[in-house]
Amino acid sequence: MGKTTKKSARKFASSGQLKKTIESRRKHQQTKKKIQSRRGAKGKGKEREIANDNDVTSEEEDVKEPNKKDKSKVKSVDDFLGAKFMEDDEEDGEEENEQPDSEENGDEESIADDQSFASIDDLEDEGTAHVAELSKLAEKDPEFYKYLQENDKELLEFDPNQSDEDEDEDERIDQDGDTDMDAESTPILTNDILQKWKKALLEHRSLRALRRLLIAFRSAAHMNEEDQVLAWNIDSSTMYRKLITATLRFTPIVLEHHLPYKILSNGKFKPPTQSPKQRTIQKLVLSYFNNIIHLIPQLTDNEMIQLSLTESAKILPYTITSRKSVKAYLKRCLELWSTAEDSVRIAAFLAIRKLASSHDDTILDVVLKSTYLELVRSSKSTSVHKLPSINLMKNSASELFCMDHATSYQHAFGYIRQLAIHLRNSMKTKTKEAYKLVYNWQYVHSVDFWSLVLARACSLETQVERGQESELKPLIYPLVQVSLGAIKLVSNARSFPFHLHIIRSMLHLSRYTKTFIPLSSYIVPIITSALAFKKPKSSTLRPLDFDSNIRAPSQYLKTRVYIDGLVEESTFVLAEWLASPPIQGSIAFPEVIVPVVVTLRKALKSARSTSQGALGKEIGMVKGLVERTEESAKWIEHKRKGVGFAPGEMAEVERWESALKVDESPLAKYVKVQQKARAKRKSLVDKAAEGEDEILDD
């Protein structure tokens, strides 16, 4: 009593491709042997390769004989290509897990495209109960439904009575394809074939059609490479684009139908449940995922790159178990996130965030570490043109670190500690080279990045949303200590731009976490030193851009243009600090500002007597700030005049401060006017830089 031969085995037996497959495997074994010989592989390595060649030869003889004697023994071919063939490849991949990616890809690509994953056909679901799903498609995925209406409206016109006819037609296509393969010619992919696949995918969620589509997709991904066994020939760019688009859009829908995955209450996802069907489809999905990774660098159209990133992120739950593929995908996304255009970078970030949403914490660890290192590498050099992209990277990366505060704490603690170690080494050595470990763009962007992370994670809004304090809150104090220590490391006129960068980061952290940081003792010395110059040198230099410089060029020192910019920038930062909720919103604001007001008035008096009118503009800016500050102090005194509690009653003090409307203070209104004026001036400068006809007014 012989077992019934599977349909996939009969197709393979009639195709005549067994010899071609075995030759392809033997060719791969020879290539692998050459690679190992170049590395100096000897002894056991060579013996294993010879044994593998002998096994292939013996398998060829064992499989050929049944074909000659009895057709009922074609079962060995099915065992060879359906299950054992794939298991052997999987075992080989596990043994060579430490080998470079090129070898792994070569092992996968050596399989004939038209014969890979033939066992998928045995899982084909013959049911046609998809009418209800089509009716709900507009609600579940309106974007995809709209795409189908615009491009393939006929796919939505499903008739379940046509299923049997479609199956017969598919069989005829298979037979035609096998006939072409017998003739040693690669079939050309036409629009009619692609439309039939798409119809089967939409109406039946056909795994058989999905397998054919993904095999054609692999041909498209490797079509420009030599020594590749391709199942389909794509002869036009239009067909190439249609194939890529259809594969990317339809594959997640079919996979979700056959292998649904769980989304937990915290937003993280779990892979599909283990089953024989899942293990069989897993091989096909991993092959498709690796082909996407291989294809992305070849794409030049931003829309196609964005589509590939968006749709590939949807199949991450099915590939999360393959760490090597996940790391390769993460590396590709990080490259686009740091170098591509804004739309592509956002799509890459969304794919990275989807990957970080895995329930496996080890995946999140890899994502956080790789993201931060890529950010630091990209911020090594900063210019006016590169600064917006770096800011985009910092803002998006801070969102990743706020997904899981407990996991992020380990990384944040280690990297802030690294900043402290660099600072300590610079303070001990006190050499020019040691100072460069701190006074560089990477250090500035790292401090700013962790300020963004802690400000987002420890804000009052986040605390109310989570119902508890963030695990990252204890890191505020060490970050502030490291930042203020970096400011005190070098105090000269050339390092003032660096000081202002660090102060802005601390100001952002203070504003969102409601933490008091004594920044006035670092801002006021910048103002007083600028007002101490008796007669600044006149020059024709353009104003220094403090946003894109951390060190003033030597030719700017003691010039009017530098002193003017320095006083304007530091005065605005000091006004923002005084108007921030931890300072302006404090009931002790009139007492807090006393040292600031006294020092600035003393500097103004000295500047009037020594500069002989040379610093009139700078004196006017500082005087205006002092007057607004004193008005705000009187405003607070008027508000607190009727309080009936003592300073030691902290509960009452906090209640009074929370009810105070800081935006109505004179200092807050002054800051808003300054912000609008700076924004308008910046927009005019940007338009002039782009060549638009704009008149720049002072």
C-alpha cells in the first residue's frame, strides 16, 4: 500500500528541474569550499566539505533511480525538496551562524527560485468565505481599500462561485510554467499573471499565489546580479514597480489572515503561536524579509523606499525570532534614518519603533543601543544645513527611550556615566587634548539628547498618564552635575557658545520637569564679561551663528559683532530662565532675583562710565531685562500679599504656586515678544539664503 503522492511532488517530478537543483547545490558547495580555503581552513573543515559533496552525489543517484523504475516512488523527491531539503539548509544556517551575511545569503539564493517552499502549496486553504472580509475591508484598512479602488477595482468584485474555475486556471498556469522550464528558458512576468495572483490573494488569501508572488519578488531583488538562478524575467521598469508594490502591499494582509498575532494591552506585539503551519510559512516569510533588506539599497525613488519601510514593518511579528535578520533590518533602517530625506527618515523611524514594540526586551535593548550610537556618530560634525536633521534624530530617538522607562534606565545610566568619566579625565589632565574630549559636538548633542529624554519621561503630564514617577527621574541630578561641570571646565570668551548650548539643554530640562537648576550663576558672567569691554573693535564679519558653533573663531574676539551677539543671546536665555515655571512660578521669586538684579545693575553702571557710549545697544538690552524682572517681582509681591500661611507650610505653598498663572507676568510677556521678533528675523534670513526676494530689516 503506497501513500498518495503530494501535488507539489508531482509538479516537481514533471518539471525536470531536479538535475538543475542538484547542480546549483553542488556549485554552492564549491563556492563555500573556496571561501574557506582563502581563510586558511584545513583539516576537519575540508573533510566536511568533501563529505557534503559525496552526500549530494549519493542523493542524486538515490533520487534518479525511482524515477526510472516506478512513478509511485516519486515520494523521495517530495521528501528531498519539501521537508528534508529545507531542514538541511536550516541546520547548515545554524552551524554557520557566525559566518558573514554574504555566505548566508548565498546559501539561500542557491535554492532554485521556482522550487523553493513547495510545501506551502499543501497548506492552501480551499475555502472561499471571504465576502464578509471584503465588505469590512473599508473599515479595517481604508487606505488599502482606497488604493484598490483607484488601481485594481476589479479585485473587489469577488464571486465565490468562480473559485473552482480559478483553481483549474492556476493549474494550467503551473503546467505552462513547467513546460517553459523544461525548455530551459526563464518565463517573462506579464501583467496578466500578476493580476491573477493579486486576485487570488485578495479573494482567497491564497498561500499558493503568495508563494509565486514572493518568488517573483526575489527575482526582482536579485535581477541585476550575476550567477543567480531566477524564476522570472522582468523586462520593464513598469512591471518591476508593479511587482514590488503589489508584493509589499498584499503580503502583510495574507499573513495576518493565516497567522494572526497578538497585540498586548501595553501596545507590544507577540509573534504568532507555534504550529506546523506557522513553521512552514516562517521559512517563506524570512526569505521575503531578507529580500526586502537586500532590495532597499537598490531603490532610488523615495516613495518606493518609504513604501518598503512602511509595509516591511508590518511583517516584523513574523520575523522577530530571526535575530540575524532583525539586526540587518535595523542597520538598514538606521542608515536611512540618519541620511535620507525627511519623509523617508520618518518612515524608517516608524519601522524602528515597530521593532522596539516587541514583547522581547532583548530586542528593545538592541534597538536602544544601536539608535543612540548612530545618533552620536551622525552628530560628530554639525553645520547649519545638518543641524535640522540632527534635531529630528534627537527628538525621534527620545521617543524610543520613553517607550519602556525601566529598560531605558540601564542605557541612560551607562551613557551619562560615560559623559562624567570624560569630564573627570579632562579635569584631571588639564591639557588641550583632554579638553577636546568635552568641548566637541558629540558631547553637546549627548547632553541635549538626555535632557530631551528626561524632560519627556519625567514631565508632569507623563507622570499623570503613567500614574507613578518615572524610573528615569533619579538621573536628573547626575546629568545636571555633569552639564554644569562641563561649563566650568573652561571659562573664556571663545567657549561662551559652548556654555550657551549646555545652558539651553538645562533650561529645557528645568522647564518640563519643574526642577530648579541655578543657571543664573553661569549666564550672568557671560553678560558682565561682554559689558566689560571698553572699546570693541569694528569689523566686517557677519554675525556669528550661535546655533551652529560651539567655539568662537579667534577673529571674532573683542569685535563689536561678537559682543553684540553674545549679549543678545545670553540676555534672551536669562530671560527665558527667569520666566520659566520653577523660577517665575515660585512664591519666593522676589528674593531669588536679588543677586541677579544687583550684579547686572553694577555691570551696567560700570559699562556706562568706561565704554563712553560704545556699548549703547548692549546696555539697552540688559537694562530692559532688569526692568521687566523687577516688574515681575512686584507682580508676585502683589499676588502673595493676601496669603495666610507660613513659608514652612509646603502643602499650602505648592497649592498657591500651582494656581498662579505665570503667563500673565510682565516677564513672560517680554519673553513672548522677544521670541516672535527672533522667529521673524530667522525666517527672513532663511528666505534670503534660499534666494527669495526679501528685504532684511533690523
